[in-house]
Amino acid sequence: MSTDETTPQQEVLIVTGMSGAGRSTVANALEDHGWYVVDNLPPQMLRPLVDLAERAEGALPKIAAVVDVRGRDFFTDLRSMIQTLREGTQVRVVFLDSTDAALVRRFEAVRRPHPLQGRGTILDGVTLERSRLATIRESSDVVIDTSELNIHQLANIIADMFAEAGRPGVQLTVMSFGFKYGIPTDADTVADARFLPNPFWVPELRSHTGLDQSVSDYVLSQDGAEEFIDAYAAALAPVLAGYQRENKRHATFAIGCTGGKHRSVAITERLAEKIREIPGVDVTTKHRDLGRE
């Protein structure tokens, strides 16, 4: 059967490796970057999963399967299944590893046994797993040693390797609100626009909002308005860069005025325009209290 040139090529990523080496962190990072992730997938289900994705006609072009020792017959079936998939699909295998000392320390920190330790020690389980995984590690496309990595550093490595080109690093919402209705509980930063004259006291502007040109012009023409927006956008630029380094993918910046109808709305729209100039940030605006009496 011929393949439509517009259909994205199917990509399959198999994430495996030592228990405690960071598979959950990698799975979360891949989801953040547009991969369809299936956790704890038995090796026998890899072929049906790929077949399902191929029949979806491009709806699931990038799928990642986290496969580990929780699956039955893991060590035998995974090797053979990878070989079978590679005959007709673009498959990459990521193997996560850590030193024995790091793995033991992590299991002790969460007070959980190693899946293979049985009646032995954590180190016994680690040693057994390492010996059984040796051939899979040798045939993997990517091996990542997470011994000295925190979760943010590991997520950033995954982003560098597997994020789509051009995909924004931070999904940012710039939100207006009214202080009399309360500060947004999910705001990462809050700024106050009440230092500007209130259009509510201008009769011809009272019934309009900051989305209307007349109100926006009035607010932005006030002394200090544009200076505040320029300075605040400049101050937020290193914050957004830091969010990207620390793998914080979603953020909310809130701008408040008394009722969330005039000043905060106009400032929010103008600030969003400025922030859109910052690379790696996808900006949307939200006006929480617009329409309230």
C-alpha cells in the first residue's frame, strides 16, 4: 500500500533501563513535547500499538512506550520485539542507567523494594537486573546515565533530543483580573495596574473594556504606562529563560486592577505583544473577570 506523502512518518520510541533511573521523568517530558506515551507496556503489546498508530493515518505520528521489568517475560520478549519492529518502522531505544550506589540511594529514599530483590537486598535486585539488561543496553540507540542528574536536568536532555523543532519551551498565559474578586491562585507572578488613572471614572469609557481601542488608548497614554510595560517585559525575559532551563512548561502572569475590566485588560494585551518577541514562548491572553458586574 502506498503512503501518502503528507502523512508524517511513524516514529516509535522505546524507553527502558534500570529501575529507579528516571523512566517516569522521561515519560512526562516526552508527553510535554507532543509524544503519545504508554507506560508499563508489555513487550507483546508493542506490535499492536504500532499497528494502531499506523492505522490512525498520522494522528499518532510519535509514540513512546515505557517498558520495564514489571512486564512479564520482559527480557526475552523485548529483544525479539525490537528486532521485529525495526524491520518496518523507525524505532529508537533509549536506555536509562545509573550507578549501583545512585539506584540504591533512590530506592532507600522512597522506601520501596527493588522489583527483583525478592528476599534479598536492594543491591541484590539491582545487580540481577543489570545482568539481565546487559544485551538490551548494548543494542540501545541512546544510553543516558542519570546518576548525577536531577529531574529537571534529565527532562531538559530529553527535550534537546526529542522535542519537535520550533515547539515552544513555555506555554504562557497572561491574565487580567480584578483585585476585588481575589488574586488568581495559579498565578506565578502578579503585577498591579492600579497606579494608572481608572477609565471607570471617565463617563464615555465606563461601559467599554480594555479590549476597546478607546479604553486601550486612554490607558496606554497615561504617564508611566508604556514605561511599566517595557520594564516589566524586560524583567520577565530572564524569568522565562529560567523556566525553560528548569523545564517549567506552563506559566501564568497576572495583571490586576480594581475590577478587571479596563486597565488590567489593556495592559495584559500590550504586555503579551511584548512577550511574544521572546524566543521559545507561546503566549495567550485570558481576561478572568471581564463581563462581571
